[in-house]
Amino acid sequence: MSYVIDTVAWILMGAAVIFFTTGALGLLRFPDVYCRLHAVTKTDTLGLGLLVLGLALKSGSFSTALLLLIIWLLVLASGAVNCQLLARYTLDVEAGAAQSAIKRAQGDHHDT
Amino acid sequence: MSGLQLYLILGAAVFLLGLHGLLMTTDSIRRLIAVNLMGAGIFLIMVALAGRISPPDPVLHALVVTGLVVAISATAFALRLITAAARVDSGQSAVPDKASRLASKSESDVAEDSRP
Amino acid sequence: MTYALVSLSIPLLSALALMLAGARLSNRNAGIMAIVTSLLSLGAAWFCLLDVAAANQSILLNLGGWENGLAIRLRLSPLSSLLLLFTAFMHVLIGIYAGFSRRGVSRDFWTLSSLLHGSLAALWLSADLFNLYITLELLGLTAVAMVALAGKKAYKPAANYLILSLVASLFYLLGVALVYGRYGSLDVVLLGLQTQSDTTTRIALLVMTAGLMLKAALWPLHLWLPAAHANAPTAVSALLSGLVVKGPIFILWLLWSEVAPVDLAQQIGPVLAVAGMIALVAGGLSAMRSPYLKTLVAYSTVAQLGYAMMALGLLMAWQLPQMHVALWLFVIAHGLAKATLFLAAGEMQTTLGTKRVSGLRGATQTVPVAMFAFAVAGGSLIGLPPSGGFLAKWVLLEPMLSSPQNWPWAFGVLLGTLVSAAYIFRVVAISFDRARINPPDVRPDRLGHWLALLPALMVWGMALIGEWLIEFLSGGGV
Amino acid sequence: MSALFTWTSLLPVLIILSSLIPGLLIFATPEHARTRRTLLNMTGIAIKLILVALMLAGVSQGLTFRFEIPFLPSAPLVLHGDALSLQFIALSSILWLATTIYAIGYLEGSPLRSRFFGYFSLCVSATVGLALAGNLVTFLLFYELLTLSTFPLVVHRGTPAALKAGRVYLAYTLGGGTLLMMGVALLHSLVTTPDFTAGGYVLAQIEDSSLGLQIAFILMIAGLGVKAALVPLHSWLPQAMVAPAPVSALLHAVAVVKAGAFGIIRVVYDVYGVEASALLALTQPLLWLAAVTMIYASIRALQQQDIKRRLAFSTVSQVSYITLGVALAGPIAAVGAIVHLVHQGLMKVTLFFCAGNFAETLGIHKVQEMDGLGQRMPWTMAAFSVGALGMIGVPPVAGFISKIYLGMGALEVGQPWVVLLLAGSALLNAAYFLPLLYRGWFGKPPADGWQQDNFKNHRFETHWMLLMPALFTALLSLLVGIFAGSILSPLGWSEFIVSREFAQ
Amino acid sequence: MTLELMPDIVLGALLLLMAWGALYAPTRYDAMALFVAFGVVVALIWARLGAPDLALAEAAIGAGLTGVLLMQAARQLPAEASVTGKRMPWFGSSLLFLVLTCAMFAAHILTDSSFKQAGIDASATRLLGGPTVPEMVTAALPNSGVSYPVTAVLLNFRAWDTLLELLVLLLALTGVRQLYPGTPQHPRANTASPPQAWPVLLSWARFLAPLLVLLGGFLLWRGASGPGGAFQAGALLASAAVMLRLTGLLPPLRWSSFLLRLAVILGALLFLGVALASLAFGDGWLVYPTQWAGALIILIELAATLSIAVTLSLLVIGESEDLSS
């Protein structure tokens, strides 16, 4: 019986590793901030979920499983919040930059 | 080559890297980071030495905890000092709000000598 | 031992009380409180000196009552009791100057000077390597905070000083880690019994020595000192040069006279002594060339520490206990003399409104008392007879001259004397210039000048207690 | 410690304090309080003279005056009034009286007089302390204090030239002081520092550390040689001429130069002793050094056009007479040396007073300007002639006696070439002094009158305070020469000292 | 043999990579980011080497608070001239040579006999025939008042170090306060401006803060029996305070308020008080009577946590009007 649980745990953890690598790949390849944010948060939370599941299975004791679950929930929440904050921040920065660009444009318009 | 000796050498390497960085870089923040790297290197050596016996030597761990707190307080002070010094160089007063600066009655530094 | 601990904890308590009082206590009251606590601590240190003199050997104490090796060991040797007294005395002197001279200091000076006093007392008493690291760190941070007291212009040198002092402490910590790794104990007394000179011990001690030399601004690693001490406020630079620089030298002495194996010490001793001689000449020459008064005094600190290095190096090379007496006489005499030099320099700088040495023309007429203090303290630095500096040089010369093959070292002392005479009398000669007198900007602050003279008279008064001092120090030195 | 409080042990301290305390009080007196300052000066001198007389009487009756406080392990600070130190103290007290009066006159109306007289008294107390020193360490202490207290006097005028001379003076004297300290420390490590004993206390150690003793001797003589202006170390002396006249008088006749010579006497007689220094072959090189100094300085004196610089070089050569007498290591030569210490002091101070008068009254500095001085200032010129003749060695002035004793001492010890040397030096002295006298007495005064004449219609030819000291010291050098035979004269006292020295 | 070393090698490589990046990254901002990552990797290594409370402390202090400090510094610093400045070219290569020789030397000493893998070389510490220090610690643990050895060492066997440790923190704060001289602003000048941060951040902060406080309390209490203790708890509380202050939920911690000052010095004051009391009434400096040792340690740890939390938060986010005396 334990052999089956082990293999399932390893499969889960293998999947988690795949998700993490794709996330990292996305981080490097995607052009702008939003896509990269999107890639990283999605894959990390999912990957971590699988990892937590695998570890819980391997550890076999209920308390560590619960602990791992709490950890996963926390990372889930903080990951989401951070992603949202970063996105909003870049939006503000770009909006700010856009406005000053418009002002400059109007400025040029008046001067000429 | 056991795990502990790997970490001992790793600690020495990080220490020397920090030293190398300290001598090479000129920006104060990077030199402060270099100092922190040297500290981390030493703590790595200490914890690796502690790991030679099981359970690991509690005295060394206590020393490293104390060392960590010393490191954070010194780093905080250094960072604040470097930013203040940098702001003085770039002409602003060391403290953003003008009011408190004028009122300071701390020892006025001697006017740069006007006499030849 | 209880008096020593009381003398240690009084300044710490006063520092905490000053922090607690914060703005509620006016600057003047804070000053008075700090001076009163230093006086109390001085009294306690005096009684502790009497205890040690009565016991006539070191008093050991394992903190927390745990057995050797586990507990931190505090040791009250005749030397540390004398250093306790010296620290308290310097704080009283400089406290009175800072409190009552017209220039005054910011309120945090009192908190920081009490903390400095506490950390120095902890350093003198400790005989545990890691405990010494913590006191070293405390010393470094206090010194940097005090340099930063001088306002905006001191931030850059203070930042540089802080980074270098952190690096020095880390070097020392690395040495402590290696020693603990090799011998499994941090206690100086226990280590002294079991150290052999194999590669690990050699590296550990060299690394620790490098760190301590950087911290004490001994010759090759002294470049940060002039900028830090010259930009600090007057009372602070007096404390820095007089006391803070001496902490690392105490640890260096502890390491090489007790912990290090004898044959390793004998190998390293001559190198340190030669470095001391070079420090004497190099420091002196740069003091002679420096156009600024306070930088001149700071470089003279580097030069005078050359004497201490020479005494330590020869103590290691010849394993003669008498050199340890010379070392500590130098430290005390230099501390007092340097306090006066910085106080007098600060007073003259403010009164004449110039930082340059050339601005001191006619100082004997415009600021007579401050210039007299400068000359008297300079006399002790040169080692003119009745001063403390002469006592230390005499005790240093004795073993050198006793056997012919040691005579070249005496030549080093001769060179040091001439060089220090050169830069002291460069200032004194300028001050006698009556042709182009530099008129004072502000009315000279009489009290400040007389207070600046106080430590110098003390160092010349050391002659009266010279013989007792030498007996006491060589009594139970270790 | 009970010995501390008997009057015999306190007297030496009182003698030093008698000039130290007035000095410190004078520092505190404001510039304009002229009378109070003069009063302080005079009381100080009076008390000192009385105390010295008291001690003279005590010593002649065989009392010992010893004061001791602990200072260094096995090297306490000792003040011991013996015959040799007393003679030097007597000389310095009397000349301090004359120089003070002269200085008051000379510095009339010039600024910073309180500071001047303060350092003046410090300098004299250092000289007296040096004379009373009972062992080498105390001697070293007062030797260095002498340097510190004379430097402000040399740079008193504060002009760039004075500062330059002051720096040279400091470089030499501090260098000398350090060398002396090394010598004393070396000697202390070989044979600790007991009190000065008549025959020297080094004899026992000669076998096992002769090299150390020789080096210590060389170091000490080099250190003392700076102040005694032996040849290679003499060039600070002519440059210190830029100081006011009373200072150059004090420096050359009473304090600095004599301190060096006195130190050499102490080291050779009371530290090494005559036999030890002969055994270590130290006296011969010292003799040659003195001889070279004597001749070289006289030749240089010939070339000087400025009066004071010429007198300075003559001092250099005259002081080397003392070193010569000491180096001859014979009893008669010793008497000659010790008595010359006093005679040279009296004569040289007279010469400087007169030179100062010439400069102060008629603004004469150069030798050529001295024509016809005899008519305008006969008394000063007379005093100058007495001093000059004494220097040459013409009887009955004091100089003749010491030269005779030195000559006889040389013969007694079997160094005939020294007599030739003395004769030659006398000739050289004549060569550089007689032209001055000739110009003074027989030259024609300048046709268009003196370009500067300050005290034209005074009762005397110049300010009385400038004239009286010069005449007083000239008279003294004459009296000392004439009544040399009596027990009270310096000659008698020197014989008393030397008899004790060579008794055993 | 290399299989079970694989994680160590990976961690080591990661560590060196981060360290090199932290020093020589092209821009200062990247260097700081990499340095924070370096802190996280070091925390991992502490966990790997079996030092849980070190990992806790490193994560909270090393990676967390230092990161905030660095970011704040980055905001205020002018642009950086050049990474390695105007050092001479040969300086780099000679330096590299120096570093390599030291590395070889370090490798040599760390592999020589005295540092053998099998436990502390028995001969070294048993030279005196006595037990090694760790054995002494385990022996003395029962009457030290706590059951976790590291906390026992920190707060009982080497209590003097920890007391001086608290003073170092106070000192750093006093030093930082020198950079803000000047009279205190009258408190009403800038009342806590209404928190205009984003609602998401506000709600997240409101959720996270109590959790952090709870966790800090738990760590403090657990310190007596397991990894945890005053420093780690203090760091956690400080990070909670920093987060609340940055989101504007916490009013500025004004130095002129007496309570704040009392909180800052409480740890050191209490510790020193206990030491003096034990000197006066007990039987020696810092000698805890065995039956109260546990209670005393907890009391001291409580005060220490409070003052560490306040000091660290003042150090990290103290604005000018907070710190001016």
C-alpha cells in the first residue's frame, strides 16, 4: 500500500516541478509585466498545491498535512494579493507616464 | 568530502566573495551588501561547525542568532547613514523637511575658514 | 568584583534613563546627570581598584554561576581595574568640558557617552572571546553615532568609518569562529592552556589581529581615522582618540599575551614592533604635513599608537612582563594627553575661526591658556621628563637597552620622539609668531580653555604616582 | 619620610621655589602693573640670594642638603646641594640679579613683559634645579625644562627671523635632550641611577659592559654637547643672537651654555669618575673635540662682522675651555675648568651687556660702526675692555687665572701640546677682540655724529639700568681676578670642590 | 556519495550565484533584489543544516526587514555612478588571485585533522579532560529554566551577551536618531492621513496583522521548549508593524511619546534590573535562582520581544518626525 502512495506522491511532485518550470519559462519569455505576472502567479500557486499534496501524502501524518495546507492557503492568498498590487502599480505608473506624454504633446502643440 | 565540509568551504567562499566585492565596488550600498555577505559567510562557517555533532552545538547557534541581530542593527544604521550622506552630497538637507533642520541647535560646524 | 560590576552598570542605567527622559530633560540637566553618574562610577572603580590592590591578583567570576567553559568569564585584573578607573576619569573630565564649555553638545551626546562608558567597562572586564566581539561592536557603533553628532558634514566619514568597523568586527568574528571550531571553548583562560600553533590557530589569530588592527587604526590600516576624528565634535574626538581606539588594543594584548601559543607570538612579535616603528615615523610625517589642526592631532594618534604596537610586539617577542607595563602606561598617558590636544585644538579652532594650523599665528596671545594646554599635552606625547609619556618611554627603553642586540629598537624610540617633537613644535612655533597675529573671532571661552588644560596637568601629575603605578601594573598584570 | 621635613632637606626646594613662584605670579600680573612686576622680581632675587648664602655656610660646615621624592623605580627625584652645585647656583643668582635689572631697563615700554619675565624666572629656576640635581634622572628633568622655558625667550620678538632661530634652537636642544635621555636610560639599565658620588659609580661595571658604558658616555656627551655648543652641534648659538640682549646674555653666560658645561663636569667627575673615563679611553677624544671647538670657533669669530655673533662664537670657544679642563682629567686642570665656569660667565655677561648698550643707545650692531665709541660712552667701553681683556687672558682680570690653571694642569698631566693650544687660542682671542677695543678708544667718531642717539642728555651715558649691571659685572670679574687667592673667591671654592673630588 | 550531496551542491551553487549577483548586478536595484533572494537561500541553508531558529530569524530579519530597508534606501538614493568605479584594471585580477589563494588556504585548513567530520575532534576539546561545551549545556539544561538548549544558552548561560545585544539595538536606534536632529513636530501637524491605500491591500493587511501577532506570541512562548524566542518573535512583530505603518493603518510612532520610549528600553532595563537584583539579593550577577529561572526567562523574553519589535520597526520605517528627539 505505501508503495502506491509513494509513487502517487512522486507523480504529483513531478507535475509540480513541471508547473514551476513552465512558470519560470513564462517569466523569462513573456514581453510585458502583466503576462509575466499572470504566468508566475498561476503556475506557482497550482504547482505549490500539487507539491503540498505530494508532501502530505509522503509525510503520512495528519498534523503535518494540515500544516502544509495552511502554508498553501497563505501562499495562495499572498500570491494573489501581490499579483494584483503589482499589476495595479504598473497600471498607475503607465497611466502617469501616459498623462505626462499627453501634456508634453499638448505643450509641443502650443509652442509650435 | 562530506556535506559539512562543503558548507565550510562554501562559507569561506562567500566570505571571500564579500571581501572581494568590498574592495572592488565603490558604491556604498554595494559595499554594505558586501559586508553583509561576509557576515553571512562567517555565520555559514559557524553553523557548519555546529553541525559536526548531532544534535548540533547550541552555543554556536546562539552566537549566530546574536550575530544576526548585530548584523541587522548595524545594517539598518549604515543604510540610514549612507542615504543621509548621499542626500547631503546631492545638495538637499539630510532631512526632507526644512523646518527641523533650521531649529537644530546641535553644535554648528565651524564655518569653512575664511581667513587665508 | 561587585564594585566593578556596579561601576559597569551605573553608566548603562544612566544611558537608559537619559533615553527614557528624552526631550523632557533639558540639555544642561542631562549633562549634569551624566557627569554625576560618571563620578559615581569613578567612585565604584576606585573601590574596585582597592579590592584588587588588596587581593594583589586577578579576581575571576563565572557569570550565572555555571562552571568554567560554559559561562562567560569576567576577570578583574589590576590592569582592568586601572582601565576602569581611567575610563571613568576620562568621562568625568570630558563630561565636565562638554557640559560647561560654551560650545555645548547635543543631548544625545550624553546618552552615547554613557553607553560608551558602559561598553568600555564591559570590554575591560570580559575574558570571553565572543563577549569581546559584542563589546567591540558596541564600541564601534557608539563611536560612529558620536561622529555623526557633528552634523551633515560628518555623515560621509561616519558612513565610511561604520563600514570599515563592521568589516573589522567580522574579521574578528571569523577568528573567534575558527578558534571555537578548533578548541571548542571561548574562554580566554582555558584557551591559554591548550592552544598549539597549527595552521588553523595561526589563521584564526592572524585574521583576528587584522580585524583588531583595522579597528584600532594601527599603522597599515589607519586611513579611516583622520577623517573620522577630525570631523567629529571636539569632545567626541577627545573620547574617540583617548578611549575608543584603546579597546581593540586591549583585546589584541589579551590575545597575544594569553591566548596565542608562545612560539607563534615570538614569530609575529618583531613584525608588529617594526610596524609600530613605521607607524611612528609615517604617522608623524603625515602629521607634520597636514594643513589642518585636527587632522594633525588625529595623525598624531596614529603615530603614538606606534609606541603601543612596538611595546606589544616586543612583549610578544621577548615575553617580558615589563613591556606590558610600558604598553599600558602609554595607553593611559596617551589617552589623557590626546584628550587635552583635541579639546585645546577644538577651542582654538572655534575661537580663531579657522581649521588650519597656519591660522594659529599669535595663538600664545589670543588664546594663551588653550595654547599652553596644547604645548603641555604635546610635551607628554614627546615624552619630556616629568610627564606620563616619559614614564612609559622610560619603562619601554629599559629592556631594550639592557642587552646590546636590542639597541636598534631603541633607535626606533629615538626616531619616534624626534618626529613627534617635530609636529608638536611646528604648532607651538607658529603660535609664537607676533608679526601676523590671527585675531580671535569670538571672545575666548575662559572656562573651556582651563577645562581643556585639566587632562594635561593630570598626565604631568602622573610622575608623582609613577613608581606606585609601575609596581601596581607589574604586580598582578595577568 | 621624616627626613623630608628637616630644614636641611627643604632648603634646596625652597631655592628652586624662590624663583618659580615669583615667575608664576608674574605670568598672572597684567602688562601695565610695572611696579608690582619689578617688586616680585626683586623679592624673588633677594630671597634666593639669602637662601644661597645660608646653604653656602651650611655646606662649608659640612651639612648635607638632600631632598628626595619617588619618581621612577630605583631612580627617585633627588635634590642635593653639594659644593659644585653651590658655585653654579651662586653664579646664576648673582647674574640673574644683574640680568633682571638690565632686562627691566632694556625692555622699557616693549609689549609682553609679563610673559618675558615669567619665562625668565622659569628659566632660572630650571638652571638652579639642574645645578641641585642629585642624580642623572633629575638632571635630565631640569635639562628638558630648561629647553622648554628658554624657547619662548628666544622667540620673544615673534618676527619670522626669531621664529626660524627658535625652530633651529628647538631642533638642536630637543635632539640633544633625547640623546641625553637615551644615554641616561642606557646607563640606568647597565648600572641603576644612584646619587652623584665624587669618584663616580661606574667603576664596578667596567669589565662586563664597557661597550655599553662607552656608548652611554658618547650619547650623554652628545646630548650635553648641544647645550655646551661643542663644534658639530654649536650652530644654534649664533642664530639665537636674534633674541633680545638680556636673553642672549642669560643664554650665554648663565643658563643654557653653562648648563651643558656643568652637565659635562657632572658626567665626567660624578658619574664616570676620572679613572673610569681614562680606562674607557673617553677623555682623549673629548680633549680633541674641545681643542677643535676652541680653534674652529675662534677662527669663525674672526669672520663675523656683527658684534653679537662674534661674541657668540667666542662663547663657543670659551666654553670648550671648560670641556678641555675636564678632559685633561688632572686635579689642577679640574680647578681651572670649574673656576673658568664662573669667570667666563662674569666676563661674557659684561660683554653682552655692553653690546646691548651699544645697540640700544647708538644703534651700533656692526664692528666697523664702533669707531670713537670711547668718547661717547666711556664707561661702557671700559667695561667692554675689561671683559675683552679678561677673555684674552690678560691679568689681572679673571680669565687669566683659569687659563694659567688650565695650562699648569695640562703640564701636570703631561699634555704639553695643550699649552701651545691655549696660547694659540689666546692669540686668536686677541685677534678678534683687540680691533674692537682699538676702534672704540682710538677710532674717530663718525663725522656727521651718531645716526641714532637715545639717551643724549641723561645723567649717565645711557639708561642707568643698562649701565649699572655692566659695570657691576665688570667690577666683579676684576675683583675675582685680583682676590683669586682668598678662600671666598671662586678659585678657592673650586679648589675645595676638587680636593673632595680627587681626595680618595 | 554525490547523490545525497545533490541538494547541498544545488543550494551552494544557488548561494554563490546570488552572492555574485548581489555584488555585481548591473543596476543597484537588481543587486538589492538579488541580495534579498540571497537572504532567502541562506534561510534555506540554515534549515538544511538543522538550525530551525536560525532559519526563522534569517527569514524574518535577513530577508524580510533588510529587504524593506534596502528598498527604502533605493527610493532615496541618487543614481549610481558605476558599478566598480574607477579601480585600476590590474586591481581586479590581482584581487582575484588573492581571493583564489585564500580560498585554497581555507579549503586546506577546513579539511585538516582538527575539523574532522566525525564530531568535534575528541582530542581537541577533551584535552583538558573535561566535557565539551555542548555536553555541559545538555548537563546543565534541567536547572536552566527552559528545555530548549539554544534559548537556555541565549538567556541563561550567556545571558550577558544577550543583554549587550539589546544595547546594540538601542545604540543603532540612537545612532539613526542623530540623522534627524531638530525639534519635534507638534503632533497634530500631520495626523495620520486617512489610509488611502488600495482596498485589497487594506483588507489583506487587516487579515495578516493579527495572524502575525498570533504567530509572534506563539514563537515567543514556544522558545522555551523549541525553536523560537525573543529575537524571532520580535522580528515578526516588527514586520507586522512595518506592514501596518506602510499601509497607513498604524499612526506614526512618535519618539516624543513616553510610552514608545519606555517600550524601546524596556527589554534592556528589565534585563539589567534582574542582573542588579541578582547581584544585590541573589548570589551573583545574572545568577537566576533555579526555581524561578523559567519565569524570569519568560519575563525577560517578553520585555525583550516588545523592545526588539518597537526598535526594529522604528529602525526600518521611522520617519523624520518619529525619530527627532
